[in-house]
Amino acid sequence: MARRDSKSGKKQSTRTARVESNRNSQRLSKRQQEERVRGLAAINRRRRGEAKSISAAARAEGTTVKTIRKLLPGVLVQDRPGGRIRVKASDRYSAKVQVLTTEGSVTVTARGSHQRELAGRHRASVMRILQGREPKSALERYRGKKVGGRELISDPAQLSLYAQAGVVEQLDSLYVSADASM
């Protein structure tokens, strides 16, 4: 089935037109982007076992299950109406995260829950190492690991240089807010 494009007058399949309209509808406002970040944080909180339910995790992060369902529909599963809402083990949603790489502090797009989790674990290890609660050799497990196409820092000497230069202090939170620039 085909239709005519209003600008060029050429035939265009309806499937292509539908895909283009879906792309436009996926653009989120600044507030929706912030809600999405809170939703991702709630999902991660539930996956780590820090909350007994998704609703408790949503409350702790300052959002609602309804908002998570709207902005991240592929993450939650409900077997039947009124049934228990479960969180899938992984997802493919992308998010902008701030990571410490061999090039310094960089904002990258983590593609999927596994990359988001890796970025979070790396960040936590870096902070524990700088506080002296973890040995510097703990960075070895991140050798060759990438998030958003960028290799995570795994050299303790380079981490010390970044700490002295104040680069590590610039790391605010894992997820980059909607108004932050790259």
C-alpha cells in the first residue's frame, strides 16, 4: 500500500510514514527526560534488591509506577491484570552516563542495562578506591571494558593523577540530566 508524500509528490509506503511519525513522538520534554532518569534509577534499585517492590523503588526515587510504564514500557511485566508487576532482568534502553575513561570524565550513551550497570559498578569502585576502602588492584577487572564505545579507566596511576587534578570531583551523578551539555 502506498501514498503520496505531500512535499515531493512521490509515492511513499505507509510503513515508512509510520516509522517517521514514531520517531517524532519519541522526543521527550526536559521534564519527561528527568522522569525517565528517575525511572531508570528505580528499576536499577529494584534489580539490586534495595527495594521489595517496583512501587517502593519508584517512591524512593521520586516517581511512580505509572510514569515508569509510560516512559519505559519494555521494562515491566505483568502476567495478568491486578497481578504482581515484575522487572525484567535486563533492558535495551539507552541513557547518557558520565564515566571516567582514559581521556578523563566523559559523557557517553550507555546502550542497555548491562552497560549502565557496568558504568555504575566502575564509578562505585573508583570512589571506594579513592576513599581507601578497596585496593587499587580492583580496577583490573575493568581492563578493556567499554561503555558507549569508550574504554573505562583501569590504571591506578592514571586514577591518582585524575584525583590530584580534580577530575574525579567533577563526577556528580551517574546519569546525566536533560539540561547538561555533552
